Amino acid sequence: MSEHASGPDERSYHMTPGEFRRQGRAVIDLIADYLERIEEFPVLSPVQPGEVRAALPGSPPERGEPLADMLADVERVILPGLTHWQSPSFFGFFPANSSGPSVLGELLSAGLGVQGMLWATSPACTELETLVLDWLAELLALPAGFRSDSPAGGAVIQDSASSAVLCALVAARERATRGLVGTAGGAAAGQLTTYCSAEAHSSVEKAVRIAGVGTDNLRRVAVDDRLALDPAALEAALATDVAAGATPVLVVATVGTTGTTAIDPLPAVAAVCDRYAVWLHVDAAMSGTAALCPEFRWIHEGLDRADSYSVNPHKWMFTNFDCDAFYVADRAALVSALSILPEYLRNAATESGAVIDYRDWQVPLGRRFRALKLWFVLRHYGAGGLRHHVREHVAIAQKLAGWVRADSRFELAAPVPLNLVCFRHVDGDVATERVMAEVNGSGAAYLSSTRVCGRLVIRVSVGGTLTRAAHVKAAWGRLQQAADGL
Amino acid sequence: MSEHASGPDERSYHMTPGEFRRQGRAVIDLIADYLERIEEFPVLSPVQPGEVRAALPGSPPERGEPLADMLADVERVILPGLTHWQSPSFFGFFPANSSGPSVLGELLSAGLGVQGMLWATSPACTELETLVLDWLAELLALPAGFRSDSPAGGAVIQDSASSAVLCALVAARERATRGLVGTAGGAAAGQLTTYCSAEAHSSVEKAVRIAGVGTDNLRRVAVDDRLALDPAALEAALATDVAAGATPVLVVATVGTTGTTAIDPLPAVAAVCDRYAVWLHVDAAMSGTAALCPEFRWIHEGLDRADSYSVNPHKWMFTNFDCDAFYVADRAALVSALSILPEYLRNAATESGAVIDYRDWQVPLGRRFRALKLWFVLRHYGAGGLRHHVREHVAIAQKLAGWVRADSRFELAAPVPLNLVCFRHVDGDVATERVMAEVNGSGAAYLSSTRVCGRLVIRVSVGGTLTRAAHVKAAWGRLQQAADGL
């Protein structure tokens, strides 16, 4: 049993601060031990459906149990059931990297246990968030109009880029319909249309569905041979819709598609959006982090004409999920779309207008103190440290691209502008699938796939905190071995 | 500077596991120290707008800084800028209680750093979540049809009850329109209507706005003298709308309104919903935790006829934000409303149909391993420990209600079914405001307010982890002193 302090009047089951000190060390040690031996685990969990649940009791305990029992179950049941995203040989999907300072910032946030829904409910929670997002804007050289200390702009931490694009869509929808949908409903507003490239993230379609705009009204605009949005095709789609009487509300451009890190041409897209007065949201969840380095800032060219922007420190900036940074050029459009003030949240600070109440910038009401972890990361690494690691990841990916080019059995399937390498076996999908499955099945590395122009493609996403050149080289060696065995 | 390990090839700025052990202890100690002296801080932060930001550098550092510097700034700038939600004398808004095991579960989740968007991306993350939500269903004696091991039902952890009601609304909207809004948009579906009591949470209105149903189409149904939804008024509103050709999509009933913990009469509301075939969502964010104790399970009577239900362990069940448990009777309706499967997320487990992919149960794609903290809490306390503390909170609130009744200068403003006491000064709003402001300004306790029947009311919400009878007694004493001084 855990230590149960007893007050003068009655029994308490709460963990005392003394016990928290002792148990906290045990959990810190468990994490450090895990990171030290993370390469011993198969990267992709080999468990079968139902196996984890079956290894645990079907009902909760009536009496409390010691934390040591939970930690033993973590070792016995949970760790074997994980796919190890922090493994240096995890190359699937996208990076979801993390770091010591980030984990400790998350811990501190949980330990302080404050709610940041209003400025008044914990001023430091709001003000630190506003500040670190301005810091991040400086580090990424974002347009000044997105900064919270600009006249109209501002930024907020969202849980994810999916929530950010939903908020952008709702704000854009209300701007385009002068608030008509939010009040009178979609039936009153006629046909609304939205636009993104055929390669844009599924979150755009999800947002369009949730917001009731309808997936039939989402135009999946054609891409060029680099898999980037074709501005002429966008303009043609807008012209057709406007001629048909529709109201275009949102264009989403992507800086780094999930499939292949294609970079949509923002200057040309922004020019089209200007002509049609449609909200431009730039989804840089995947690749915006690259702009820490001046040599990669070309990806953001034209961003000064966007209405909103999001980037995920929880992907490639050593900050554990969740931490999406969402910037808007016109905070009033966002806040007016999402603000509802019930009586029990009224307070003098809100009514003064001198503060930000972040509940009006997001779907949920409540919010954690997520700025702490981003603050810890930016200060621990400093700008120089962050740039160092981003450059290292890009350099490793470029090396891999070179190895692929040099092996006649493989071919690159898309340009490699940054840290994602997409390639296939020249013999076609079956061979590509087989070499990938062999590496994934070995547990030595994990790669995921997509389709480019209908053909199966292996994706190697380089962005793990612990990933060094040697890990990518080893995975490439295994792929080559698998190709030898075909 | 922090310790920077150097590999054979290049410099690394990452925190090593050894350094993480050392720094982790420092953060654990900071939290334990904070909790030990939490009563020394003014509960409501006295800082002025801009004060926190002004105390920190305007730009991020170029070179990394040691964690000790961040922790010193936490002490110097952050702690004074907090409103202390974990203080035993915090009685504002709602409980956002926490506990040692929960904080350590959050820490472990951050440390493991896995993504639970698909079963395949970390099977244990999904399966533990499904299991602990079935445990919670058992502890709260929820209807069997909400359990994940039932034929049609299931449950998921959402960040908040706001997101849960949005998901319920989208699922209900798609069920009522046979998917028409999600595909063709709101313009194709005609007028959709939604219903909740005049006392329901602002999240209903926010969801209605986000989903494009429109706030004009949200019927705020009248309440009875206990501030609970009047089923006859609900039926009348539905009849009027249907006669006018509208399509009703969602009724939200509340088990514990935020204002006064009014409990809507579920059996009668469910009967009305049955007659109109409209989705019934039960929002028990505030009070559902009470059903841990058999003597309070009357609050859920009629729940077996609801379509969805949400309760917040992050309010009153010692689990730090965010952890909303969202249950549905028909998981297919939810998943079909939210599921989008892009090529890069395809995998064998998903295609087998044998697993849950929780990305289809929520707005975001990514998700943390939040089940760990709830699992730690349920096991640390055991059912008995949780019941003990919930009973203690209710008993303290009932004591306070008695003290209010016994003081002729104050009067209760609403029934006190559980752990929230609403009362006012008999001299009216000015007197009520003055006594409350005096206590809040003293820093000794924090109370928030609402309006009941147009009159200002002090709310004392009893649910803090560290709150004992003595803290409530002291706050009451201060209110009485303030009344003496009027």
C-alpha cells in the first residue's frame, strides 16, 4: 500500500509530498532507464490485437495498490505494447520527437495543475504562452503581423494542427459569411467552398466535415510534378465556384506535405487568395521547424500574405506532444468566431480588454500550461542548439537520398527538400512492400509508406531526437540486404 | 550550460539520460516543495496584466541555458503569476483537482513519448485506454451499453467535455441527416435544431457554432425551480420545430450544471428524445464523479437511454487536466462521422477491423497516452479510496450549506445536491459582491460567482485534493467577518 497520511479528523488516501518525492524519482529513473535501453526493443510493437488488455485485470481494484505494482506492469505489459516513437530507428509517419527539458516542462505543468482558460485563472499561464510564441516567431522569422505584440495578430498553442485548421476554417467561414453560419446555421449561408492540394493533410477534410461545410465542397486542387499545389488550378477552381454562386471561405497551403514534404508555392497561392478575398491558412506542421535555419527559410516565402499559420514544435522541435503553434494575422476574426461568455466566467480583467483569454482561441474551454515545455526547450537548446540538430537531420536525409540514387535497385519517388526521403524499389509495389516489411518485421527500424502517383513508396522520416547518421545507415543497409534477398 | 554529450562525430545539445535523472529530481522536488507551501501563496494571483511578460526577456537565447536558471525563473516569475488551483482554499469555478499518481502518470506518458492515433502506432496506448474506461464505467455503474466490450458502444478520452459535446453533435448531426451535412454541407440539409437547458454549459453553444448548426437554432429550454431542465418545455420546443419543418439533431442534458449543480431529469428527458428520435447527450462533466458512491447514483437514473455521456476525471477524480471520458452507445455513428483514412495511415491492423483507431473518435489526429494517469489514479486510490474522498467533499459542502442556513445575513440560492454551495447576502448584489471581493482580495481563499434568477451568487465549489473541512470553515469565517464589516 502507498503511504496514507492521516489528518487529525480522518483518513486520507492522498500521496503526501514526501511520498511524491520518492515515487517521482522512481518514475524519472524508469524514463531514463527506458531511454538508455530503447534500442533493445523492436521499434514496431509485435503484440497482437487484444494482447495488452488480456494481460491486465478486467476490473479496477477495490483497495489501493502501491505505485511499484503499476511500474512493474508498465515493464511487463506496457513497454512491449509500445511502438517506440523515441527510438533512434523510428522513421515512420513524421517525427514526434521529445527531449528532457520538454518532458520536465510537461511534468511541471502537471504538478502546478493550473487552468489557463482565462487570463485571470492564471495570468502566468497566458502571458508565458504569448511570450514564447513571439519568441518562436522570431526564431522562425515569421512575419511581424503574426506576433502577439503586433496591432492585430496573435498566437496560441493548440493540441494539434488538426485543431488549428478547424479553428482557421471556422474563423474564415464566419468572416466570409459575416457571422451568418455561426448564428443562423449553414442552411442560411448557401454553398461554401474550401480548397487544398490533392496532397494536403487529412485534417483539412476532417475540419470541413466537422464544421459542416461538406467534403463535396472541398476542392482537391491538382499538384505539379513536385507534388506542390498548382496555383493556376486553384484559380480555375475558385473562378468556377464563384461563377456558380458559391462562397469560397478557405484555402489551405501546405509547407511540407505529410506524404513527401512538398512545399506549396505560397507567393502564387497568396496572390490568388488576394484576388478572391479568401482566407489563406498555411499548414507547416510538418516542415515549419526548418525555418529555424536561414538557409531553409525559402519555405516561408510569401507567408506575409497568409491569414493564419501553424507549425508543430511537437513534431520536429524536441517538444513532446501536444504543442502546435497557431498564428493568426487578425485575432479579432478568430475570437469573434469562438467567443462565448457565460456569467460564471465574467471577470474584471476580461472586461478591461487588456488581456488575452485563450479559451476564445480554441475548441475546448480548459487548457494546460503547455507553454512551460516550449519555454524549457527554447532555453535549454538556445537558437544555436536547435539549428544544429535541424541541420543534422536534413544532412542525414540528404545522405540517404544520395545512397538511394547510387543504388540502381531503388529510385527516389519525390524531391527531398528537407528531412524526408521517399523512394521505391524499381521492380514495383510488390518488391517495395517486401523490403519494407522485412525491415519492419525485424524490429530493427520502422518505416511507413504512402503512394505517389499510385505507386507504393517507402518513407524515411529523419527527425528523432536520438537519431544519428549511423541509425539511418543501418536501416538503409537492411533495406539493401532485403533487396539482395528478393 | 547544460551537459552536452558529444558523440564520435558531432556535438549534441540533447540532455543525456544521466542529466535527465539529475534534473528530473530537481523538478520533482520543486513540485513537492510547492505543494508543501501552497497555502503560503495568495490563492488568486495579484499580478497585473503584462507583469509576467515584462519580467522575462523579450527574445529567446542564442545559447542554451541551464535548467537551474529556468527553475529560478519559475520561482521568481511564474509562481507569483499563478492562481493556485491546487490550493486547499481554491473554491472557484469547478474543481480541477490532481494527485501524485496522476502527475506521475502524465510524466510517464511524456517520457515514453508515443503517439496513439492508431492502434498500430502503439497498441498499449489504445488498449489501456479502452480498458480503464471500462473500469471507470464499472466504478460509476454506467449502463453496460457504453462499455467498449459491449456490442455497439465504446469510450475514448477527450481533452475536455467541450470537445466531447462537439463530437456528439457532429455524430448526431450526421445520423439525423444520413451523412448529408458532412458531405454536401449545411446548405443542403435545411434547418437543424439543438436543445439544452438555459443553465447548460457554454460548450454547447460553442459546439453549435463550430459545427455550423447556428446559435439561433439552439433552443435554451426553460428550467424548473431547481434550475433543472423542464421536460415539458423541451417537448414543446421540439414539437414547434418539427411542425416548422426543422430537423432536431441533439438534446444535451446536464448532470450538474456549472452554475449550481442542477441535475436534469434524465428519465423524462430521455422519453422525449425517444419520441422525437433525437440524440441525447448527457454532460456529467461537473458531477458524474459522484456516482462512484452508490448513494449518489440517482443522478444517473435514465442514463441507459442516452446516446452519449461524458464525465471529467480531470475535475473531481484526482486526475490532472486533460482527461474527459466520453462514452457512446453507438460507436459506428461516431466513427463514421469522423473517419478519414489517408494513404499514409493505412495498415493491416486497421484493415482487419479488429482494433480501435482512436483518431476517428476525436477532432485531432494525434493523441497522448492519457490512459496512464487515469490508470495510476484508479489503482493508487482503489474504488474505496475514491469514494472516501468524494464523500468527504460532499459532507463538507453540506456542512457549509448548514452554516449558511444558520446565518440570517446569507441565504442559499440553489439546492445543494452534492459539493457546490451557492448563496448570497440577503442585502443584495452589492453586499454579495463586497463580501466576496474582500475574501478574494485577502488571498486567503478564492470564490467565484454566477447569477441565479438575475441575482449575483457566490459559488463555493468543494473538490480540491487538499481541501479539508477546516479550509472551508476558515473561508466561511472570513465571509462572515466581511459581512460584519458591511
